[in-house]
Amino acid sequence: MSKKTPLRQCISCGTMKSKKEMVRILKKKSGEISVDATGRENGRGAYICTESNCLMNIRRSKGLERSFKMRVNEEDYERLTKELDAIRDNKRRQENI
Ligand SMILES: [Zn+2]
């Protein structure tokens, strides 16, 4: 029996990947943007590759602005970058065990 993995499309590079390989960036009702580590928070979400430079690329191309139809300032991107780094570190650590 094959279990079908739902795929999500990266808003930066357009690649389809399983949710495990991606992070969900969330726009909360308050308008705050953050990385949704659980993937279960309410709000409008956009998926982006955990590995690779996709966050850096959408920062340059203003991809998040387009997805969320709002202004995303430099501080938001700085925070997202840090949150994504932390998630990536965590994943690496788990995979190395
Ligand atoms: Zn990507």
C-alpha cells in the first residue's frame, strides 16, 4: 500500500516537495509574519524549502509580499531567516542521531 504524500509548492523556486522538506510561513490574523514550526497554526500560510536559498531569493524578489498581499519589512525577513536557520539546525541534529 502506498501512502501518498501531499506535496506543497515552494513560493520561491516553485518546486513541489513534501511538507517535511518545507517550512510554512504564516501570516497571523494580527498581520505578524512568522515561521509556523508546527504547521498547524491558523492563518494564511505559504510554503518554502527548508534547505537552499529560497528565503533569500524571495527576499530579493518580494515573493512574500505577493503571497500575503502586504508589506514585509526587513525586520520580518531577518526574523524569518533566523527562525528558518534554527529549524534547519534542529533537523540536521535530528538526522544525525
Ligand atoms: Zn524552494
